[in-house]
Amino acid sequence: MASKNAPTAPGTAPSTSAKILYRPVGIVSSIAGGLIASAIFKQVWKRVSAGDGVDPPGPLESEYDFKEILLAAVIQGAIYSAVKTVIQRQGAKTFERATGEWPGS
């Protein structure tokens, strides 16, 4: 029989209490991840942007070429996805170390 503090393996069904306890952790880490990803994207865009504009182009801004808008969207999506993955995974590992239960499904 497993002890109460023995970690559950990733991929096993988490308890309802683990899901409920992890929810605020997930929300806070998601907000932090969004802020981090936004700061990283702004720095990357400053370096790859050919123009003087610091802000990346939006999809409805007619003064930019479609290629530049698409490039900005691809870079932003890749950065947000990578940061989200790292933040969620590390948050789950930290939660598991603290509680002994893996929070995911």
C-alpha cells in the first residue's frame, strides 16, 4: 500500500482535492507566464523588426505588409506556447513536491 505522502505518477488520475488545490496555483502561474511571455516577445520583436516601430503590428493595421504581420504572429505564438508549457510543467512539479500528488489528468 502506498504511503499518504508518496508522489502519484504523472498520468495517474489526480484526486479531486489536488485538482481544487492546484486551481489557484494554475491561475497565478498562467498570469505570470503571460506577463513573462509578453516581455520576452517585446524584446524579441525589437530585435527582429526592420522598422523603427517598437510595437508589433496587429492584424488590422494596413500600414504593414502581410508577411510582417504573419511573422509577428508566429513569433508571438511560439513564445507564448513555450513559456506556457514551461510554467505549467514546473508549476505541476512544484505542486507535486509540496503535496505528493500530481495535479494534472
